[in-house]
Amino acid sequence: VEGAEAGGSLEWLPQGTIVHEGALARSTTHVQLVGDAGFIGAEITALGRRAAGEQFRCGEWRQRFEIVRDGAPIWSERAVLRGDGALLTSAAGLNGAPVFGTFVAVKSGLSDALMPALRALATVQGAGSVTRLPDAIVARYVGESMEAAGAYFMAAWSIVRPPICGLAAVRPRIWST
């Protein structure tokens, strides 16, 4: 992902990623913002092809998601998940859930008034949470369903899009495919 210039905004909301058992794969999302530019983005990952009964018992998934404004980091996350690693099953990690995701909304001067509505969002399956950082809001999902993760993040998107992008939250048709 590239970035947005001052006064602009960028949205990065791709389809989820399925990491096949045995894969040695990585994903990097790097966003550069200038001045007061805003950003809304999400990454959803499923470990193993659940519909085919596949689990992620071997392999490695590396994920990096970072946002920089005027050369200074706003938010950065790195994960290394191994099929035989304790992080997949520990309560401090994924607790056995095969699907996880992160949603990030960034804007200088972002209002705390959005937080009650974001924290009131419920997942249809799995668990979600929202954290407020100085220039960012981070929501997380962990559970069994990419669709539930997507629905949770789209509900969050509908709340933050108007103040960050200055646009109504009209669901793109491509998200229904």
C-alpha cells in the first residue's frame, strides 16, 4: 500500500487471506501518510482452509502492518505464527481460533466521541475489541469466521468513514461477492 497526501484519505479493505497448511508466507502492509491525511484499513487472516477441514499445523505466517505519518510511526504490528507454535492455542494468543483480524482507523484529531458506538458493536460470532490510541483506533477480531470478522469491521468502517474520509458509508457492491 502506498499512502495519502495532506488533506486526502486512503482505504485498504481487501478480501481476507487464507494461509494454507504448510505455507511459508508473509504479508506486509505499509502506509505512509502526509500531514492530516486519514487512513482506514483492515487485514483478516484464516489459518488453514476450514471448509476443507484443513488446520494450520505446520508452516509459518509472518504479518507486518504499519502506518507512518510524516516519517514517524503511528502504529506498527508484527506477528509470526508457526503451525506448531503455542501462540495458536494459548489464551494470550489465538486461543485455538483459526481466524483473526485487525482494523485500524487513523486521523489527526480523531474524536473520542466515536468510541461508545465502536465499543457497542457486537460480533455475530467470535470476539471483538476496540482500543483508542493517540491518533488511531484499533479494533480486533478473533474467532471461527472470516465473514463474522468482515461484518464486524464493516460495522466499524461505517462509523469511522464519515469523519475520516468525509464520505458517507455506502457499502461497495464488490463486498457482496
